[in-house]
Amino acid sequence: QDVELVRSLVAGLHAAPAPLPRGGTLTARRFLQLGLLLGSASGFEALHDLLELARPPSADGLPDATSSLPDLFLLEVEAAQQHFETNPIYWLLHEAIYCD
């Protein structure tokens, strides 16, 4: 069920990026960077909980093109990515471990 939500969110953000509450823009590419959460021990649960905040209370639970993302979801996205914004060298070294 999270897979369909992620596909829907990426398609929506690709068409119309969302402004973040504290500045910046949530693009599809930036949203996909949340996959870095999967590298931690509790990453699956953290990512699932984050995605639940984006799920609208509609019948299918998928956002449509006319709905905006909830502020709480956008704030949590910012919080989840904050350590990469404040520690760019960590981000650079973290990604470098996957290079051959």
C-alpha cells in the first residue's frame, strides 16, 4: 500500500512541487531522498509513519492532483532531512560508501 502512495506522491510532486513550511521546495527528487531513512535500524517504520501523514482520508487513500499535502507531513519531511542539510560533509561521505 505504501508503494502506490509513493508513486502517487512522486507523480504529483513531479507535476507540481510543494512549498515547504520553512522555505524550500519539496520536489519529487527531494522526496525520493527520504529513502535514506531505510539505512537505519528503524528506517522502515519511520518512513512508513511519515508516509501515513501524507495519506488523505479518501476512499482509496491516495492523494489526487487537486489536494495539497498536509503541513504536518511537510514539516516531518523537513525534519527527516535536516541532518543532511546541516551536515553536508556527512551526506557526502555517507553516499561515497556506496561507490565502487
